[in-house]
Amino acid sequence: MKITEELVDYVSTLSRLRLPQEEKAKMAGELEQIVTYMDTLNTLDTDGVEPMSHTFPLKNVLRADEVVPSADREVLLSGAPDRDEETFRVPKAVE
Amino acid sequence: MKELLELSALELGAAIRAGDVSIAEATQTALDAMAEREPSLNCFITAAGEQAMARAQALQAGVKEAKSPLYGVPMAIKDNICTKGVKTCCASKILGDFAPPYDAAVTERMAEAGAVSLGKLNMDEFAMGSTTETSFYGPTRNPWDTSRVPGGSSGGAAAAVAARACWFALGSDTGGSIRQPASFCGVTGIKPTYGSVSRYGLIAYASSLDQIGPLARTAADCAAVLDAIQGRDRRDATSLDVPAGSLLSRLTGDIRGMKIGLPSQCFGEGLEPQVADAVKATAAVLEARGARVETFSFPLMKYMVPTYYIIACAEASSNLSRYDGVKYGWRAPEYEDLTDLYCRTRTEGFGSEVKRRILLGTFVLSSGYYDAYYKKALQVKALIKEAFDRAFEQYDLLLTPVSPTTAPKLGESLSEALKMYLSDIYTVPANLAGLPALSMPCGFDGGVPIGAQLIGPALGEAAVLNAAHAFQLDTDYHRRSPYGKEVK
């Protein structure tokens, strides 16, 4: 399958990445090579095969709904790149 | 002191319990080896020598009550496993100096067993790579030949164990990241059954494939580590409620009547003849101990790598969306608005291999391509699982190479991403099917190690380890040291 620079732009936007112009053509070429190789799967007939996300049967795991302390706010905020007393700080998101 | 470094973890643990060696003495010996070898190898991102010595002193008082055979043994931890208050950054710029507010389940369990952590080990960024060259902190080098890579992504772990800078290490394996570096560095490593070790506190790459396991000098050491870390943990919803803790006691070396299958498709095109010969010689050793070995056809091999990379990248693109420069880690210094903050932080904070996999994963999940790639891969995964089920109706274990080649030179692999991905062909099947698989040293080519892989059925760790133990009773590849004179 052909991977164009437009498609690289599209998936970059979805991924919140912004490749510099000079890297786009290279990335498009690399992705095309890999995706073309992934197309090998088309030579295998999978009609009627149920997709498998986990190899072992997973079931809902329930636990008693007990009240326990949550993590300490100061500890969680201590790793933030920017913060105030109580919250993470980011640029204004809503006008 | 050199002799101490050549002991296995269990031998050192026994010497500590017998009072022949103090924990501080063992720790200092490892720290000295680290100081001597680290400048040429770069195994560690964070060395915690002072904490380790303090811990060693504190542990000594409890040596008489020690329950684990690994009590007091110095070890180290891959940098994607959370250690409370100790920098854990997945070898990525984007995590900055992140110090987790909690311990991973395996970190807690190793601490309960009485292990001494020497620090955090280098790796490919977010465990994405086969060479440990994608680390933001520079590549790790192979102790057997410093012009070569140690493999990856647990390259720091494998190199540190091989370099005698620790007696064992905890790594993680998503598509071979324990086994392939173990093979390249001449150590023994096992990826256990998916769900048998808690992933709580393991920084996620591909959650349905990731599993934590040990790298050590011997199969018996690996059994002892798994005994300490396996078992149900309610904080990981995929954690299995199965008995754990008896692997070491079940190692007998008796493999008479064990049926071992060699998949013929694992010995074909692309495999270096020296590697093929060493793995076949491994089969002969196991046969001499009473196993029955036969070749059989395992036809889905050519679909393994594409299936793996579709699933792994899809999950990675989702898992890595949490790195946005807000809650922890690094943030780009300049930005205009919130979206710009995300984009600049991620674009400048991730390395090129990570970005390539995020883009691939986003592509295979995107509208219009989901069915053709992601859904298709999940269907092929179901067929792969069935193929393994059929193989294990006939055989107790499978024997294959770990990697088609021995360790490549630095810089050879990254120039061609697809070629690097293809070299994962023998290791990714066990992750796709969730099976236990072990790598053990089985020979040398030009002075660098070759590894053989044993794959077992789900929860078949005991058989896998017993076969490896039997092999190690009759061979000495696992005992050879890069600092011994006999190997060249």
C-alpha cells in the first residue's frame, strides 16, 4: 500500500506529533516498506475466524467496594512540569 | 573477590546464609565491578550504590530468618519497572527525572524476598528496539565485544548480568526483549506465561504482550526469581490465580521421555549456519539426557512478525498517548496553546523509533484501515494460538533459535527498521500466544554467545526450566565469563 506524506500528516495529527518537513518523506518511505510487509497477512485466509484480543479467557474481576485513602495529592503533584498549590497547570484551554 | 562474582545467584545466596560472605561484602564487590566496567558498557541509567549499601547493612541482621534463597543477593531492575522514589524513565527524554510515587508489584516482591537493588538498567526507549541503541541515555555495549550491541530491549539487564555487575536482573519481554539480549550476552532469561507475573507498575508498551521476567546466570537462578515474583496480584486484572513458588524445588534435571519438537520453519532461510548448528547440538544434548527430539512442520512462521508489529504498535499508540507533558515528566520549554504543548512535548520528547511505532499503530487503528490490519492481525493471532495448541498436543516443549544471528555491530541495525523487525521472528510467537519461553547460552561464534530457545505450553514454566537445567548440568556455556581467558 502507498503511504503518502498526506497520510503521514493525518496520522501525525491523530497522534499529536508534528514531524519536521524534512523527516516526512523519510517516514512515509519507512512506513510504506513496513505496511507493505504487513500486507503478507492478506495471503492467509481468515474468513470466519473470531478476532482474539487475549489468549486466555478474561472475565470481569470484581472486588469488594471498600473505602480506602487515595494517593496523596502533594506526592502526585510533585512530578508535574508545572503546578500550583492544588492542580497541574496548563495553558488556557477554553476561551 | 573475582570468584564471588562468578557465583550464581543461588550459590551467593547460600554463601550469605552460611555466613561465608556478608551482604555488604557481596554488594561492595558488585559495585566495584560496576565501577570498573560501567564506563565501557553503560548498563545503568541510575546507579543506587549508597542506597544499596544501606540496604545491605539493614538486611544482614535478618539473615538467619531468611526465607528466600535469594536473600541478600544484589540485583538490578530494568528502567521501565517502577521503583518508589528512584528515577524510572524508560530510557526516554519525555519522562525526564520521573520518580514514581509507588513500587511495581515485582519491586515489592523482590524487596520482600530480601534482594538488594543496585539501580535501574538501560533499555531501548519504552522497550521499543532490539539493540538498546534507541535509549536517550546512549547505547549499552556487549561485554563480550564492546563493538557489538547487547540486544534489546533489556540490553542493560543482559549486559549487567554478563558483566558480573549484578547476580540477576528483572527485565520485560513484549516480543523477545528478555530472551534476545540474554542470547546475545550469554545469560539465561525467561519470559513467563502471560498473567503469571503482575504487570502492576510496569510502564506499558503493549499490554496484551508485556510480561516481566528474570535474566540470570542459570536456569535455577531464574526459577528462584520466578518463585519470588509469580502469583496473583489484584492490582493487575490480567493476573492469573494459579499456584506459584515451587519452580526451584521441581528442578530435577530428569527429562527422560520428554518430547521436544523442532519447528522446521525455524531452521530455514535467514538463519546463520553457526546458530543453526549450535541449536541442533543443543537438541543432541537434550536427547542424550533422555528427551525425544523430532522435527515437525509449523507453517505460520511467516505471519508472526507482521501480526506482532500490528498488535504491538496499535497498543503502543494507545498506551503512549498518556505522555503529554502535564502530569509528570518532561515538557517542551516553549508552546503557544494546549494542543501545541502536547505536540511539541511529544515530538521533541520521543525518539524516532517510538514515533515510528506510534504512527504505525495509529495508522492500523485508524478508520478505513482498522479491519484490514488490526482486526486481521487479531484473527491471525487466533490461528497462531490454535497452531501452538496443536503442537503441544504432540510435544512437551519446542526448541528453536532465539535470534537468526549473533549480536550485530553497533549502528548496523537502526538504519533499516524492517530488517531489525524481521530478526524478531523466533521470539514474537511466544508473546502472541502468551507462552513461557526461555533463552539459554548454547555455543559461541567468533567469541560471542549463541542462544537456544525453549517454548512451553501455558503455565509450563516447570518443564521449560527443567529442560534448561538439564542442559546446563551437561554443558558449561552458561558458566563462561567475558572476563575469562578460555573463550575467544
